[in-house]
Amino acid sequence: MTATARSGAAALAVRPGEKHWTEKELAEVRQELETEADGLRRDISAAESEIADRLGDAVGDAGDDSADAGAKTFQREHELALTETARELLAQTERVLSKIDGGTYGVCESCGKPIGKARLQAFPRATLCVACKQREERR
């Protein structure tokens, strides 16, 4: 079978010497990513509700001393930062799911070479090959 005749999971990029993706392997990766995305959506929704509740309590906190007010502000900022991190992780996960749908999963976003099947099975959200990731981390 030639590279142009492959379709579905078998058409995804792999490094030389690696076996092509099977439909089962790709389905497992997709399921893992979808489960993570669902969990992140739930976490974000719960955190946003908690943040909204805390902001609503701000009027009742008007009599707090400066230490209490500072502690509550710190807690809100921390929750906002965690929620933003979860949003970024969700966006990355959704982008990878769309790459699976588009047949471009496993292609490095920097150099365009295959990321490596083993790397993707260990870290399904990888968007860079090892060499490009190492180069990015050195910057």
C-alpha cells in the first residue's frame, strides 16, 4: 500500500521505523482527549461559579480588615489563574482533537516533521516533536 493510498488512522504521520496508527490506537487517544476535555469543561464551570459567588460576596466583605481582604483577594487571583490555565489546556486539547479530525495529528507545528507515535501515546496533546520542544525550552 502506498502512502497516498492510506486513509484514516493509517494516513497519520509517523517517524521512520514506526508502525502506522491503527484505528483502535487513534480511538484510544481520542477518547483520552475527549475525557480530559469534558473534565476541564466541568472544572472551568465549577470554578467560574465559585469565582462569581466570591465576587458577589465582596459587598459583605466590606468590613474586613486589610489582612482578611488581602487574603481573599489573593485567593480570588489564584482561582482566576487556575481557571485561565484550565481554559488554555482545554483550547489545546480541542485543537488536537481537530487535528485528529483533519488528519494532521502527529505533525510538528514547528518543523512539519512527524512528532512520533510513542510521544503522542505518552502525551497526546503534544504539538511539537522532541527536537523542536527542546529548542523551544532553551529559549
